[in-house]
Amino acid sequence: MGTFAAFFSRAIMQGTPLLFGAVGEIITEKSGNLNLGIPGIMYIGAISGVIGAFFYEQSDYYIPAIGVVIALLSCLLGSLLASLIYCFLTITLRANQNVTGLALTTFGVGFGNFFGGSLIKVTKSEVPYLSLAETGSAFSATTPLAGLGWFGKMFFSYGFMVYLAILLAVLASIFLNRTRAGLHLRAVGENPATADAAGINVTKHKYFATCAGGMIAGLGGLYFVMDYMGGIWANDGFGDRGWLAIAIVIFALWKPVLAIPASYLFGALYILFNYLSLPMSMIPIFQMLPYVVTILALLITSIRNNREKQPPAALGLSYFREDR
Amino acid sequence: MNKQVAIELKGISKHFGSIQANRNVDLTVYRGEILSILGENGSGKTTLMNMIAGIYYPDAGEIFIDGKPVAIQSPKDAFDHKIGMIHQHFKLIDVFNATENIVLGIEDGGKYNLAKAEEAVREITEKYGFEINPQKKIYDMAVSEKQTVEILKVLYRGADILILDEPTAVLTPQEIKKLFNVLRAMRADGKSIIIITHKLNEVMEISDRVAVLRKGEHIGTVETKDTTEQQLTEMMVGRKIVLNIDRTQVENPADRLLVVDLNCTNQEGAKVLDHISFTARSGEILGIAGIAGSGQRELLEAIAGLQPLDSGEIVFIRPKKNLPVSFYHKTLKEVKHLAAEGKFHYEDGTPVDLSGKKNGEIKKLVNDGKILFNEDEVMSLRDKTPLQIRELGVRLSFVPEDRLGMGLVGNMDLIDNMMLRSYRKGNSILVNRKPPETLADQIVKSLEVVTPDLHTPVRKLSGGNVQKVLVGREISSAPKVLMAAYPVRGLDINSSYLIYNLLNKQKEDGTAVIFVGEDLDVLLGLCDRILVLCGGKVSGVVDARSATKEEIGLLMTKSKQTTEQEVSAHE
């Protein structure tokens, strides 16, 4: 039971950044914006939070709760600004979404590494990483319930952001399916001309969804640095998790609630090789698993061709009212 | 009658680039009336209505509602003024159900409650006599149901002024009757209804007044009871046109296409073609009548090689008697083989014997046109690819509901679309753009296509003009068999007659024309024989010169009734 509980909790922790990213991307894609800049935005969110926390940690009166709030706010601000770049280019100027997204990802990774590297230089650190131990421990603080043996380990041994991710996924689902604004947002992503003719402000909804989605995704980057890594920033540390988040969107059929198990499954697959005694040469095969699963999911949904399980019909297309 | 003005337009103008869509239009609509807006394709009907509905904003002019000037800058403004438009292309979200589509875009500040909305929808449907299930998803709906949802959408918003853009274009006669009853119920309720159309008989049937537009200008508005179809046509076209289709006698008919016992099952496993047999003859127009979806599409696609068949045979008789063989359709090996079978003769009538001749000699004989066929060539089309079938001169100018879907590429200009049929010609690795340009120019001139220039992407043309380009291109290739499905759907009267004349011209040139139509008057006036399809079966072939509409109408529904009777007998 002990090993399984350890595996389970690692899988949850691996899955949480993916869940933030996937929920953010689902909300974005529901508006018809295929934001491939999400991996970059997660980097920018992470480094923005790190910068905020870093400067606050320099102050003399350090209060952990305020450190958490500052890290969260700077993360949200950074992700918002990055999302606005994408919005302005693709919605206002109607640039190609794929190109813009890929460029934003490249930019975001470079942005993170540049400021991360600079901060590491500033601290004159011997090792190539930056440690924000105090903020990190505040993020990963647990309740006493974590001590309840394997049960506590499996369900209560996480920092608050793990639960925040689940809450956001559930709220996103309610928003999309049970509210008028959610209905309007889905309409924009399915058929913007129709939504426009119905009196829905397409531009506003696209901006809102893309920015809200980007901010949620950015939290995933912050969680990774502050909780999963325990407050340690290393350049390129986040790896390819942003792309996995986008894969989960497809796997979860654009449903936020389905993204919860999907993210944990992907998290489990991501670290599975650690828990099997494998020769080194076999490891990359197991690291491939999440992508193989995504391809299988795409195959199955395409073959079944159920209209309810398709991406938003206008995904990736920019909208211009007088274009005939 | 005490007339109350609902909406008034004064001096409305709008242009797109160099095209003037509307010029100085004045128009008045009263409460409790049905007004038809009549005009040819591209006469600015839809643009004008779009300005009332807030899709476009006029360049000049004023709109008054209840006597007060208003600026309608967005569809939302239009809703606020109780104006609702039902577009020709439905604006519905496929994955939503009827109610979700109906409440879409409403911000009334109230709680979001779909169950309550559904009840309100049911109330409206009962009031005006609609038939719809509010929970049905749009992608499961037939066209008429989608239209009902569109109308409900504007009624739900409390619209008093309803604009319908060609509402009957997609409906069956029975559905049109139902729609008209609903419209009359709304008129009785004091609503103003504007219908854009170019079907004269419907204008006469449903409207109180008719406003005629020509080339973006308002020609005049007349009371329906004081006018005639002939007068309206003249106002629309600007000159007298004869509303009769010339039908020439069939000369020297020869069998061209034999369809023998075709059977075809679609992907859902339903039988769409059921033991179909007929013959199409040269110099004759064979009409195909039937309720939409009776197998017309599958039949034409089968002949064009696009539809897999269960069984049956399609024989093409290629008119080659006493004509020279060429390497365009035959390889050297095939020529030798056919010569050995004694299929050729020289100009002087002596049989061709190629045995012992060198390849070079044979090539020269063929290229000089010295070797002639004894008889017409008989070949099966089932073992040919669609490309080979096209090359043989069997042309399908299929005009489905989505005009751009088959045949034309929306983002390419007119010349490039001409080239889709000719890019294989010539031996250079570069294509010659001159002939397609000439062809495009000819089509634009002869069919009066309204376009800024030949380099305009086809998708920017209005529907009717797109259709003219498509039909024009197919006819230009001098086909042996020309299949045209609904070639005049969505076209105005003038353009329709242009197309009829083109088909007649093809007939005189000895082409076997197969014409799938929906208007029985046109079928009876244009065709020589009419084949009636019903549920994938041939329910009859009649002589168009002696048959009546009733006779064909009966054949169109005949087997359906019998099957229904059979079903009830089994129960």
C-alpha cells in the first residue's frame, strides 16, 4: 500500500500543472481560439510568480501568507499580459492563431529562462537554480489530515493549489454548461457569425476566455515551481508539460471535469517508469505513453464521429463580420 | 384599412469596394402586412435587409422606426428595435438544441433558466401553429425544422418586424404551405413581415405589397392585387422578357447512355437506388423529377463514377462512327488490338489491316486521322475512373445546396476555377493561363455574371453568380452527356432562362442532356421526356409534351403511398 500511495500522490502532483493548463486551454478553445502559446504562458506565469516572491523574500518582515498572495498575483498578472499579446494579435489583428501561439511559446520559454537566469546571477548562487524556500514551503503546507497514514498521504498530503485546480475545473464546467455566459462563449467558439447575429459581442468573449484561460494555465506553472519543486526555479525545468496539457484537452473531449482524471492519468503515465524496474533503454518508451494515449483517443473519437465530442467548430479561425 | 408605418427607409446607400449594392433606396413597411422584396440575383435585396438587421451599416441614408430616426449598428440594436431577420444561410449552432439556440444572445438580466425558456417556446409554437421539439439538436433537424427554429428565435425576442431571406428556397411544397399559414397567423397578430424572394407565384400568393429592386435601386412598390407576374418581371429585369421556354423537336435521337438495373446502398444501409433502368438519348433533354432525396443525387453521381454501386451496368455509346481514332483516348496497343478485331476502316471504306506495319507508320496514320471507326464505341462506365468518364465527355454539373462544395474553389478566382478543368492539357510543365482567361471572360459576358473582375475570389460573388460560373464552365467543354442537377436553384428569372437556353443549345448540338429539376412547370416546359423517381425507384417515364403536373405529382408520391398501405396492412 505504501508504494502505491506514494505513486498515487506523485501522480496527482504531476497531474496538477497539467490540469491547470488543460482547464485554461479548454476555456480558451471554447471561444474558438487555439492557443498554442499555453506552454509559453505557463512559463511566463511561473517566472512572474517567482520574481514577485523573490523580491518579497528580500524584505525584512516576511509573512508566508502574504508571500503566497504576492506570488499568485504576480503570476496572474504575467499570464494576463502574455495572453493579451496573443489576443491582440489573433483577435484584433486577426493573425494566424497557430503561428502566433507557437511564437508565444518560444517567447515564453525564452522569457522565463532569461529572467530566471538573471535572478540566479543576482543571487551569486553556486548552483544553476534559484531557491525560494520560504514561499515554497508556504505553498506546499498541508493540514494535519496528511498524517492519517496511507489515506492521508493519498488525499491530504498536498498544498492548496492541488485542490484549487480541481475546484477550477468543476467551476469551469458549471460556467460552460450551466450559465448564460457559458452558452454564449460556446456559441462564439462554434459559430462566431451566428453568435454575432444573435447580438453576442464576439471580440469581448474571445478576449475574456483567452485571458481567463491563460491566467488559469499560468497558475499551473506557478504550482510546478512553488509546490512540486518546493520553491526551486531551474531554467527549462518545466519541460514539455505545457504540450501535455494541450494533449489532455483533446483527450478530455473539451470537458473540464473529464480533464481531472485525464490529467492525473497523464501524470501517472509521466512518472510510471520510476516505479517499474526498467533498464535505462526502456525508459523513453514509457515516457512516450501520454502521447500514445492521446493519439489513441483522437483515433477513437474520430472513428466514432459523435457530434458532441468534436472540437469547437470554429477552432483556429479568426472572425471578421463583413467577410463574406 | 388603417395603416400604421412600422419602418421607413430614406435614401439608403451602401457599397462594397467598387460595387454599389444599394443606391438611394426609399422603402416603407406597414404594420400587419406582408411585403415582398423582389429582385434578381445581386440586385441588393439581401444587402438592404442586412442593413435593417444591423449586419451592415449604410453609407448614407436614414432609417425611421415608428417615426423616429434610429441607428442600427449591430444585430443587438436591431433586436432592441424589435427587428428580427431569418437569414438564407441559417445562423444556428449545430451542437446546441432548439431552445439553447433560441435563447442565445439574450441578456435580460433574469436568471438563466432553460426549462422556463422551453415553456415560453412551446407557448409561441402553439400560438402560431409551428411544429417543433424544443429539445432536438440542430444537427438532427431537417431544413424546415431549422427554419422554424430561426423564426422562433426572432419571435422569442418579441420581434414585430420579421425579415425572411428566401425562406422557401429550401422547402418542399407542403412545407411552404405550412410556412405561409404561420406567416398569415403572424400578420393577423399585427406583425410586419418582409420576404425576400424571386419566386413570382409565391409573391402573388402571400404578399400584400411588392417592392421591386433592380441593380441596387428601388424601382417601385405595387399592391399585389393590382399587378401581374408579367408586370413584376418587367420591373425586375427592366425590359420585356418572354416567360416561355422554347422547346425544339428532337432530331435524330440516338441512344447515348444506357443505365441498366442500378442498385446502390448508402452508408446507413438504406437502399437509395432500386433497380433503376433508363436510356438517355442524344439531342434530347431527359428530365428527372422526384421529391428531394429520392435518389437523384446518387444516380447522377453513379454515372459520373463518384458513387460505389452494388450492381447494375452503365453503358456509354460514344459517337465515333466514321470518325478518326486518336491517341487522346486510345493507346497504341489498344489501336492495334482493335484493328486486329476489324473495328476500323480507311476513308475509302477498305478495312484497316495493321499487321506487319511498324509502330511509326501506325502512329502517323492515326495522327493524320486516316483510321476511322466502323461503328460507335460501346463501353462500360463502371470500370472507368471519374477522370476517364469526364474525358469521354460525360459531364456532371452538379449544383447541390452548397454551391461551392462541389465544383468550385471559393478562394480561387474565376480564371483559376476555369483551370480546374483544363490544367492537365498541354505538354509544358507550366500551365497556359490564356485559354481559361478567355473562357472566364466569355462566361462573364454571355451569362451576365456580376463581378468586379476576373480575379475576384468566387466566394465573394453572390449565390446566383457562382452558379452561373459553374454551369457555364461545364457547358463550355462541349460534352456528350450533360447532367445538370438543380442548375437554376436560387437563380432569378432572367438567369434561369439563360440557363434553360444554354441547355436547349446543348440539345440542338446533339448532347444528351439530363436535367434534374424541382419545378414541375419548368420540367414540363423544357424536357422531352421525364423520368420520375420515387424512393430510389423509377415510378414512371412520361412524355413531357403530353403529361400533366398532376400525373407527375402522383408518380412522385406513388410508391410511397403503396408502401405506407403495405405497412398499415401488416400491422
